[in-house]
Amino acid sequence: MSEIRVRFAPSPTGYLHIGGVRTALYNYLFAKKNKGKFILRIEDTDQNRYVEDAEKYISESLKWCGLELDESPEKGGPYAPYKQSERKDIYKKYIEEILKTDFAYLAFDTPEELEKLRKEYEEQGKVFSYNHEVRNQLNNSLSLSPDEVQKKLNEGVPYVIRFKIPPHRTLVLKDIIRGNFSIDTSILDDKVLVKTDGMPTYHFANIVDDHTMEITHVIRGEEWLPSLALHVLLYEALGWKSPEFAHLPLILKPEGKGKLSKRDGDKYGFPVFPLAWKNEKEGTSSIGYREEGYLPEAFINMLALLGWSPSNDKEILSLNEMIQEFELEKVHKAGARFNPDKAKWFNHEYIIKSKASDLLPEFQKILKEKGIKTEDTKDIRIIELLKERVNFAKEIWEVGSFFWIAPSSYQEKSYKKVIKDDTKAILTQLISNLESVSFTEKELHDKIHEFVENSGLGFGKVMQPLRLALVGDLKGPDIPVIMEIIGKTESLQRLKNLESKI
């Protein structure tokens, strides 16, 4: 068997949606599972819709996701160039080749002529299609004599090159995910292969690139399924072996109906792009998974399971585990419903699994923004204590700000629950008992327990006011741990603050 070669071929006409990232991921997993090559190709034939920084965004997104490329515009490779705009000479050769066959012709119809025809058809309640039924009556090299065609070429009359669909054929199409199905070629129209500026359309450039780059499997979104018949016929017309095809299911809106879009993210406040972006020209922007605090491993894990299930239904998988498990045959046919809460769950699981030191840089950014002096040893210990309570590293501040800032007020419900007639006296005795203690976790634990036993008070009577004084609420990790981290002076001061307010 020849080497497996797959490509991710986005168009830089916008920013990379998570649906595109999932396509890249499935290509990557399939390539690595089969010891093959994963290639990035930029399909930039549509210069009118080109977005200036989209290429950079695509590369940066794949890099953040950990999807290493074997060949790309940046990295190069044996089939360079990897940008369609730089492959014009290659296309020219194959344009000449297909024109020698009976599968292509020159069409001189003007946009005005075609628009007039469309309107005439509409008036009759029909839909105009440039196909086998009408092509011989239109302004093209099939209806014109060779002399008339040559005259138009000499005069520089603009033309496109169209593909001549062979009608009345039952074409059997094969898809790894969806199985085999057939189509009557008579329903297909004669697509434009080359535009008036001499640049190939997506369809022609796509199959030329896949052939010349020796792509063995085309794994792409189901929106390209209607183009499959044309692409297979193009391979046939040029006498080439077609790659195998697999069309991936859509990622659906949270409610399950329709394709997930940027509008859904804006509406519900979750990202639909891997990285944040801002289009200065249009004045638009969108949040990204990276900037929201998602770990790339969690993001990739979540995406992988939107349309594919491993054999054991395990949910948390490393990239290497995904590679070992991945099979195109196990990709679902039906659309995969996106669940924002599940995405957070994945990140929570990866936060728990992460080393505190790995979360430190992200968390210390928050501390610096708050004007808090960072201390690696202390900060790592706090992260380790609190990471099971959060979905994102940035939330550690929300649940643990008391480690740096003394409470200036107390949660009303907790205060009413805890503060009784004897609470002030208990705090006074507790402060006195703790003043002589070395503030290590063990000594504090022993001293507080000794105080509870000797005083005959229940643990709640002592521990709850103590926690309220330290945290401002009845939450947080073990009290001796909090006291050791914030230190003796700060701990006693917080107890005195609550004592004075009762």
C-alpha cells in the first residue's frame, strides 16, 4: 500500500471555525494512525474574499492545538508550493490537458446573457441550469464553429472553461463514512473550471492539487458532498486514479438544529473559534478558546468526540490515545450537537490532571493584572489546593482571592448562621491560644483540635467563625492550610477583624 497522505485545505476567506479545526484533527489522527503525512494547503483562489491575516491565524491555531504539520507553506515539502495562488503554472499545464479531451469547452456567455436566461426561466416557473440540455444552444465552443471561436479568441473576448458533464450515467460514489450511493449525472450542471482571469475555480484546482500532491484520502466536511460527483468525473476525465473520500458530519447548534455558527457563540457567550480574532476593517471580533482559558488538550479532546466515538466510549483521551483509537469507519453520519457545558467539563477534567506548575503562568497573569505580587512557591501551592474547584485557571482567583486579600465584609447568610451570642468570646480565646503557636499546618491542626476538646465546644462553634474570619464565607480548603499559607500575622489580624465587628 502506498503512503497515506491527507491534507487540510482551508480557504483564507475568514477565520478558522471549530468545524474546520475538527476536520484538520480527523485528518491528522488518520494520518498518524496510518504512519502517513498530514499536509496544510492554502486554497486562496478566491482573491475577492481574501482576509489578510487568515493564513497566519490558521497556522497559529493548528500550532496551539498541537497538530504538527509534515508539509505546509511555512515548512515546505516535496510538493511545494502549498498555496494555490503560487501554483498557476501547474494549473496551466492541466488546463491545456483537459481542453484536449472531450470533457471541457470554452463558454463566452456574458453575465448579462446568463442573467437574462435565468429571468426567462423564472417567469416560466423553472430554474435555469447550464447543462447538457441547453449547452449546445448557448454562446460556447460547442455551438460555435472553430472559426467563430478563433475569432473571439483573437478579439480577446472573455471566456470561462466549463466541464462537459456526461449525461444519462448512473455514477456510483463511494464514501468511507456514508457507504456507497449513486447519482444520475443528468441532474448535474456544467461547472466553471477556469474563470475569465485564467485562475482555476476551487473544483479544478482542488483535484489538480490532490493529484499532484499524491493525496490518498480526502477527509472533508459534508458540505462538499454535492461536489463529489463532479470531482470523481474530473479524475476520470483526466485519466487519474481518484483518492478515497470521507465526508464528516456537521457540528450542530446546542439546540440540535442547524450548523453551529459565530452567531450562536455571540448569542450564548461561548467561543466557536480556536483563537480570538479582530477584523479591524469590518469592525468585528470574536472570542477564542485559547483566550477563554481552555487548555489545548481539552479543546482537542472535546472536538474529537463531536462526531466520533472510541471503541470503549472513554471520554478523556490524550492525542496519542486518539491516534491509536481513530478509525474513519467509526465517525458518525449524523450531525454532532455542540454542548457548551460539556466543553467546560472537559477543561475541568484537564485542569485537575494538570501540574500546578503548568497552570502557573496563566494564573500569574491574573495576579499581575490585580496588582498582586507573585510568589511561585506560594502560588503553585494555592493552585494545587483549588484546581479541583474550577473549570479554568483564571477562576482560581474567584474561588481563592482570600489568600491575598482579607475579607472586608462577610457573606450575609453565612454571618447570620455563624455569629451567636458566645462567638465573640470564643474568638477572643482562640486568638489567645494561637498567638504562641508556630504556624505550620500540623501545629495549627493540633492546637485548634486541642482548643475544641478542652473548651467543650463543638467543632462547628469554633471552625465556622474561624473560616468566616479567614475567608469571609463558609468555603475554601482546610483551615490550617489557609492559615499556614497566609501566615501568622495575617491570620490573627483577620480573627481580630471579625471579633471587633461582632
